[in-house]
Amino acid sequence: MSSIYSLQEIADHLGAELRGDPNCCIQGLNTLQQAGDGELSFLASKTYEQFLSQTQASAVLLEPRFAETFTGNALVVDNPYVAYARISAWFDHSTSAKSGVHPTAIIADSAVLADNVCISPYVCIGERVKIDTGATIGPGVSIGDDSEIGSGSRLFSNVSIYHGVSIGCNTVIHANSVIGADGFGFANDGGKWVKIHQLGGVEIGNNVEIGACTTIDRGALGNTVIEDGVILDNHVQVAHNVRIGENTAMAAYAGIAGSTTIGKNCVFAGQAGAVGHITVGDGVVAMARCTISKSTPKAGSYSSGLLMDETRQWRRNAVRFGQLDDMARRLKKLEKDSQA
């Protein structure tokens, strides 16, 4: 079902300066290149400025510097990308869950379900589980004993919540994610691995979003902790006893080894990671495939690894990389000999 709003309604909601027809009707969002009549677009990067003069969008979210030369309908804001994010909720037509318990759900007698929760088909809820008001539990979700789901949180299909997991309010966990599986803990006894039973749990804060197929392991002793406002992309791995600070973001395939603490407002790009038992300070940015290999208290951007090159040249450089230590030793000797 489509929703139609006037440009004035959208401007009022965003606190934007409206330039053009306030009665212009908007019924969807799209990119500058693909937008057509009745659609609102945005320009958030100078890279896409080339498409502004040609767009068929009925209106565009723009910064003041781009709005000066644009002749179409415009909503002028300081941050068009944030404005686009805020207004996107008006055009989200994903299915709204209805409260109630599906007859195929299996719910332990000791579980406590608040009012207005949605329990979908084939859900399994363990002993002493607590689910707060307005939570939505998708099809095939499993929730282990002694876990808690906060108000307004949503678990999509086939999410697995192990025992002793606490999830805050308004948190979203996408399909097939696993929260509270055993951490990778083993002791070596003469060449044989002895399992270390993982006795902790997982604590997830409020307003967290966890992508599909992401895994957050339970603590060995004490809990793995994901603080408020953290966003994790698909296929992220968080090992046992990790702590991730508020509003930190991790892109796909990021991985954090055990007992590492990540600060607030950090960013881990795709396939970035951190080794175990270190501390990463607030505001650290790990670029794509960067491995943070030691405690890093200073905020800033960090990179590691060799950049892409033609294969033949890359192989030559890789060989030379292995020769750096020997070259450095010879250079030091030459410097010492020259000073003699």
C-alpha cells in the first residue's frame, strides 16, 4: 500500500527549508539516476553531483551549496543523508506484525509474555524467558532458558537465542543470527583439546541492530557485552567476553577475537578485525581488511595489508616485503660504517 505526502509535510517533519511547490506529492524515494515523477531523492556526495541536473525526481534533498544552482523542488538541509534516513521510515512498507501467539509456537509454562507481543509460527520459547511489551518474535525463532527480550525489539526468522541472553529495548536482530553460542575455548592437553565450558552469557543493549547471519558468542566467565546503539552488519563474528562500546559500527565479515574491548563510536570496515586480549579506544576507524594487532588507545584511522595491484607486480612486492628486515639490517650497517 503506497503512502503519499506533500512536500510541505516532509519539510515540516525534517525541519528543512522548502524551495519550490509545497503541494508537490511524494510517494516514494529513489536515487538521482533512477528517480521519477512522485519520488524524492537526495544528494549526499559530490561524486553524484553530475546526476543532479538530469534527475527526474519531483524533489531533492540538498545541502545549501548545491541548492543554489538547482532549479527544481528542493528541501534544503545541513545533512541530506541523515534527512533521507529519517524520512525513509515513512515509506517502509514491510509487513507489520500483529500481536498474538500463533498456535504452533511452543512456550514453556514458566515463560512470561507481556501484552502486545507477537509470537510467530514455530517459535520455541524456553523456561523462565521474559518477553516485554511490543516485542516481535519471527517465524522459527528459538529462545533459550532464562533469556530476556526488551520492549519493542524484533527478532527475524530463524534467529537462535541461547540460554542466559539479555536483549534490550528496540533492538533488531536479522534472520539466522546466533546469539550466545559457545565461545571458541579449548585447552591443549598433550595434543588433545579439552573443552572449556562457557559459563557466561551475552548482554545486548538498547537500539542495537544486528545483521543477518551474525554470531555473538557467550562469555567463558562473565558476559559478552554489546552496548547501546551498536550496529553490526551481516556475517560479523564477535567472540567470547568481547565488549563493544556505544554507537560502534562494524561492516560485513568484521571479526573480533576473544576478551577484546572496543571503545565507543568506532568503525570497522569490511573484513576488518582485532586480535584478542587488547583494548581499542574510542573513535578508532579500522579500514577494510585492517587487523588491529595491539592495543590502540588513540582515535583515528588505521590500515594494514598490501593494496591491490596487478598480480605480477604484487608478487614482486610481496617478495620484497619479506626482504625488508635483511635490507634494514644492511642499511644500518652501512650507516654505521660510514660514520666510523
